[in-house]
Amino acid sequence: MKAAYLYVRVSTDEQKRKGYSLPEQEDRLLKYCKYYDIEVKGIYREDYSAKNFNRPEWNRLFSEIKKKSSGEDKNILFIKWDRFSRNVEYAYEMIGKLRKYNTTAKAIDQPIDFSVPESTVMLAVYLAVPEAENTRRAQNTANGMRRAKLMGRHPSKAPLGFINLTLIDGKKGIAPKEPEAEIIKWAFNQVAKNDHKISEIIKIVNDKGLVCSRSHFFRILHNPVYCGLIPVTLDSGEEHMVKALHEPLISESLFNQIQSVINTRRKTTSKRDDLQSMFFLRGFLTCPGCNRKLSGSVSQGRSKTYPYYHCHSGCKTRINAFVLNDCYQNKLQQLILSSSAIKLFKDILEDRNIRTQKASYLYSQKVLERKINEEELTLSRGRKLFIAGILKIDDYNELKKENQVSTKNLKKEARDITVKLKAIDRKNQIEERALVEIFQRFSEFETSDKRHLVNLIPPTDIDFKTGDLSLDLNQAFLKILSKKKKKKN
């Protein structure tokens, strides 16, 4: 052998497990070439798996060999045959390809004399052992992952919305990751409602900050990990669900409901809901001409559409839906809670459990104050005994140290209770405007809630030319509602 190409390879797993390194292999090959006076034509360094020959550096080396003249003998040197390949079938195929270009692959630690027929037996052993090792390792990994799943743990990469972590016992697990988890919860609930197309939900999800493709989103919807279940394939081939140890994002019932939605032909109701939202007064309006209930529909103009409440018969009664809706909303937002109703609601919100909890915190606060005073008194007595010469300096210092630690802990507990008491007070505080002006966010109500409110407070005395109207308040509402007073300029 006069010249050779050097090939060194290592995968990340091998480097961690066995301590292989590219420089170490390269150094040994260079020393080998120097000892046998072999010219090094090139060094090819590979950081890739040997399960096949689809490797960047090997492809570059193979291209270089094909460029050389076919009559020239060429050699490729590596440390062991597992650096060449870990698959018997691909290894024999590549050896055959190299022979076409008068190239011989050689391992310096596992030499093979291809001129001796019996040496092919050793070659088979050298090639088969790495493949068997890979297969055994893969099988052990699969068995370990299955055991972890049977115990309720998620051993692989955490799905979107979760994060991998190490538990107290050192075992791997997953936990919800915000804000992705909250966005995925919202998405699950929207799909379960079956009100919008999946594409629309995906767009909103992306706008909220969750980067997710359409196919990935569907994988999320089908993944039982989100409802606290881990699928495990048993030896029989059947799939079994195991209760997971991690905190689920949704309930099992919601997950099953979603599977029913996405596995059947979906009939979205978004268009119908949009119309219902636009004509939420439909059914509560009466035609002044024929006394029939008014309907609602959209009329196509030259450049845009216009929604109208109108009569089905020959009457020409109709009014712009936006005008009438706004008028009703404005009239409704002029209503506020009366002072007597506000007082009643405040009394209801003063929950008995909250009062009991507050009383418990106040009692604990007094106990801590008494203990802090006792500690201060103990330190004062100790100081007097030290001054009087009854207490030695070492004993006094020890007493002072213990007293400071105890006082510090007691004061910390007292601060924590103060924070809790303030939180309770904030919880009981009610923003007057939000409580008094209860219909200010009427436009954000769900359509069903709007119609329910219109049923309770229907419009009356409607002027179909101007859109002006009045509200029909029953005796119960008159007792708890009043009109907002106009501010004086």
C-alpha cells in the first residue's frame, strides 16, 4: 500500500457512551501511515450515524474515488469496521461498489486479507457485531420507554404546550408550559364548540403566538397526552391507555368530544352564528303595518352588503339593522343598578367562607404578634442577666442568635399573613363603575346571552324611520334598575 484516504467517523451517542473522538481516530491512523510509509491523500471527518451510507463526508470521499482513473489502486483506511458501517446489507453493497473502482476498504484494528477466501468469514463477524449491538440498544431503549409509559411517565420529547423536566426522584417527566398551554386549552374548547372551521382556529392560534402548522395542529387534537392519557402498545399489538402522572390540559370528556367532532363530517355554524349575532333583535320586532314579526336579511349593494330588519308580507317596513341594534344597545347602557341593589349585591359577595378565612388570618396575626413580643422580652431578660454577670457571654451570644432567627421567622410569617389579608380585601373590593353600569359590555356578549337579555328587556315604541325606541321594564327590573343621570356641563 503506497497511498490511502483516511476516514474517521463518530456519532453523538457513541461519543457520549464510549468516548470515541475524531482527533483520537485521526491520530492513530496518521501514526499507522507514518509507520508503514503510506501517503495520506485526504482525511474525511464524519459526525454521522452509520445506519446507511447517506453521509455527507462519505459521499464526498466516494465522489473523489470515482474521479480517479479506474486502473489506479486506491485504499480507504479506518480504525474498525463499525466506523465503516453498522448494517451488514449496506456494507456488502458498498464493498462491491468500491471494487468496481479498484478501491479496498481496510480497518487497521480488524485487518482482513481479501486474497484469502476464509477471511470473508471474519469480515461477516466484524460487520454483524455492530449491527447486532445497534439492534439490541434500540430494543433496550424501546423497552425502557414502554416501561416508563406503563408507569404513567412521558419519556420522549414533550409535545407542544409541555416542557421536559426531571422529577425529584431523578426520573424524566413533563409539565404544562405557559403561555402555549393556555392557548392550546383555548383551541381545544373552540374545536369542541364546532362553531368555526379548523383553519380559522389555527389562524387565531398562530396570532396568539403559538407557532403550529395545520398538520401539527391535527396531531395535537388527536394526542391523548393532553387529557392525561399515555398510549402504550402491548406485546399483543393492542394499544392500551395509561393514566399519566403529568397535569393534563383538558378533561377526558372534552378530548372524546373533540374526537367525535373531527372524525365526522363537520358542518360549521359560523355563518349562521354571524347572522344571528347581526340580527339578535329578530323575533322581538313587530311590523307596524301588518302586526307580524319582522325578519332580517342582508341586501347586496354596489360595493358592499347592508343588513335590514324587514317584513315578509307586502309591507314596505324595513330599517337598517346596525342603526336599530346601536339604538337598543345605547338605551340599555343608560340603565344602571340602583343603590339598594348595589348594597344587596355587596352583601351577597361578602361570602361567609371568606369572612371565616379572614378571621382565621387575623387570629394567627395576633398570635404571631404575641410570640414576637415574647421573643423581645426574652432577649431583654437575657441582656439584664448578662449585665448582672449571671449569664456568661457565650450563653448570651447563643441566646441572642437563636432569638434573632426565631424573631426573623415569626416576622416573615406575619408579613405573609398581611399579604393574604390584603388579597382578601382586594377580592372584596368592587369597582363601582363595573358593578353599576352592568350593560356597558353588551356588544361583547354571546348571541344567546344577547337574545336572552332582549327577551327580559324587549324594545318597544320603535320608530322605524329614526330607529328610536324605548325599553319595556317589568316591575322586578324597575326595583333594581334606574336610568343614568346626565352629567351637567
